[in-house]
Amino acid sequence: MPKLDQKIIALEERLQRLKQQHKQSEARRRTRESRRSRHDEARRRDLVGAVVLARVEQGLLEKSVLRGWPEAGLTDVEDRALFGLPARLRLE
């Protein structure tokens, strides 16, 4: 019986190690997917911005329209400062 008990213990330990390895592998996979998703989203934003700026340069979009978008859409003080916009007063 001692040999059988030792085998069972060894197999249970191996199972626990394999479960832990699988768990770590899944965590790495999720991290990679999340990182890739953020990278893709940033690239989409950059490309849309490049298209909009190209349209302004081509005269297909008026600069005044483009200037209105940050004024209406940006609320963060640092983001507004980046575009030379004054800070908005918060009404809470």
C-alpha cells in the first residue's frame, strides 16, 4: 500500500503543477490579447486622426469644423491645454 499511496500523492502533486502551469499560461494569453487590443485601438485612433487631418489639408473638411470638435469633446484639463483650449468650469 505505501507504494500506491506514494504514486497517488505524486500524481496529485503533478496535477497541481500542471493546473498551475495552465493557469499561468492562460493569464499570459489574456495579457497578450489585452495588450494587442489596446495597441489595435490606439492604431485605429491614429489612423482616423491622420485621415481627418489629410481631409483638412485637401480642403475636403473645413478647419473651423475640426477646431470645434476638441472644444466640444475634450473635458480633461490637460487634454484641453494640448489644443490651447481653456479649462472648462465643472458644474456639479
